[in-house]
Amino acid sequence: METKRLIIRDFIASDLEAVHAYASDPLVCTHTIWGPNTIEDTQHYLNSVIEMQGQQPRMDYEFAVVLKESGELIGGCGMHIGNPLQAELGYCFNRAFWGNGYATEAAAALLQLGFREHGLHRMYATCRPDNVGSAAVLQRIGMKFEGHLREHMRHKGKWHDSYQYSILEYEWA
């Protein structure tokens, strides 16, 4: 997929170093359920998403986000299709590129993939309540706040809350 400034493509084995640059950053991983990664963690992730590309039918997408202008890999985004005709989307970017609208641009492209290419009815995402940047991205792409999930997820040794957002196909259209 291409947007105004981005190429959104499948990951390849040679993306390891660029992915590890953000996946090993403690600040990037503050609001994630994974990381900060070791190089082995990042290699395992990359191997699994490359294997995922062979799904038939493909239900899980994890993409590299690359700047058109420079070819630099700056982050990743993904969409995971469930039943019935719903998908969860997410994204993660190298912090050197935060605040430039790249996550919004990539997330909007995922909505197009989900609704136009897969005929989905609903797409949703969660973020930690203190991740105001991610919440703003979800709002900018037209998602509506659905609720506050209280201590529904345990990771990194403690319970975490999430905000849930969604958008329906007819709202997107």
C-alpha cells in the first residue's frame, strides 16, 4: 500500500536492524504488552510475521512502514481479522518519527484495507489510558471511544487498563 508519504509493505528478513531499533527502546515499549525486545525477541517476531504472510486466507497482517522519500523503515502497523468481519488494528513507530502524523497516515491505510479490500463491518483498537498520542491517532482516523476496560490485561508484572475505540464501515465510508 502507498499513502502520500509512506510505503506500507510486508516485512522482510533484512528489516531486523530497523525493527529492533524501535522494539528495543524502553520509551517506545512503555505502553506495549511486549518489549523492550532483545535481538532474539525481535528476530522471533520478524520470523513469525514473515511466516504469517503465507496464510490462506490471510487473516493477519503485520506491515513495515517505510518513508517514500528516503526508504527508511520507521515503524510497523498491523491488522488482525476475526469473526464476524471485524479486525483489530495497531501500530508502533520509532520515537524519532513521533509527532509527524505517520501513525495516523498508516492507520488510515489499514482502515481502507479492512473496509475496502476485506469487506469488514467493524475495526477496533485499544490503547493504554495514559497513551494520549495513540488515543489522538484513533480519534483522528474517525474511531469512536467505546469504553474503559479496567484491569483486563496482565503484563509486565501488573494489571493494565485500556481504552477501546472502533469505527464501523458505514461511518468510515
